[in-house]
Amino acid sequence: MIKRLFSEAGIFNESEWKIFRYLLVVVLVGILIFLMGDFSKEHVKEEAIDKPIAIGEKDNNSDYNTAIENKIEPMLREIKGVEDVSVNISLDTSSKYIYARDKQKNINKSREESGDLEKIQEDISKDIVMLRKQNNDEALVKKEVKPKIRGVLIVAQGADDIRVKARLLEAIQVGLGVEAHKITVLAKD
């Protein structure tokens, strides 16, 4: 049975079997390279942390929210058929901050008394970098991750016309990158 499969008249003749073997070797080498590339990099996961807000301190998200609304409203007023428009944007979360970290690596080598075995101990410490500003210590912010938009509400005069409503919906989708199911367009009285 096996001889019939690998004979010249069978499914796997000699030349097709060679091609199959070469293809198999190439695929296995590709998988090996993929896995080796994954192990060679040191994976450092940066944590996005909510920045605590002190009492009396202004929330940065309300400024971000208002800035987006103030930027989008004049553009929506320019759409044909829209006269008066109001925009309300809901944000998903608050801003997240990725702090700069000071990474220190300590390597301790020691030999056993017999001298045959060498023991290596590696310690990695990642401390948040602090800056002193006017007698206050503040963490150095490496990156601020702005919150995602949860939903958009548009109330506009003229939105009772389906074409105007479609234009408003498309403008928000393109302008803010929000999916259509997260946008509501209502007509003003």
C-alpha cells in the first residue's frame, strides 16, 4: 500500500515528495525564526496608570472633552442643511499616564566552593523617575494616553431630513473615528 502511494503512478511520486519535504523544512525554519525573535526581545510592559486628582484640582478630561466639542461644532454648522447644532461627547475612561522609569540591572556572579558551578543572579529594578518642582516631587510623565470616545450625541436643526442626518453621521465617523452605532443624531425643535 505504501509502495503504491510513493510509486510513480501514486499520489506522492519521488519529485512531489522532494518538493513537499523542502516546503516542510522552509515552514519549520520560519516558525523557528518567529519563535526565536519572540524570545530574544526583553518584554517590558508599560503600565498606564490613572493620575490621581487632588481636591480642588481641575479634571483634564473635561478640558479634553470641551476642546473636542468646540472643535467639531463649527465644522458641523458648515454642513448643508444644518443651522444650529449642539454636540455632547461621552468619554470611556479618564486619561492614563505612562511614567518614565529608571531601569537598573545588577548582575552578581559567584562560584561554588568546588569551583565547578558558577551562580549568576540578575536583579532588575524599575523605579519611577521623580522630578523636584518647587519643593514638590512629581513623577515624570513619559506619555499621556487620551481616553477613547464612548459615544457622540448630536442635536441639530435640520436633522429631521434623512440626508442631513446621514451627512452629520458621516462627518462624525470621519472626523472623530467613531463607529456609527456609537453616534446618535436628533432633530432640534
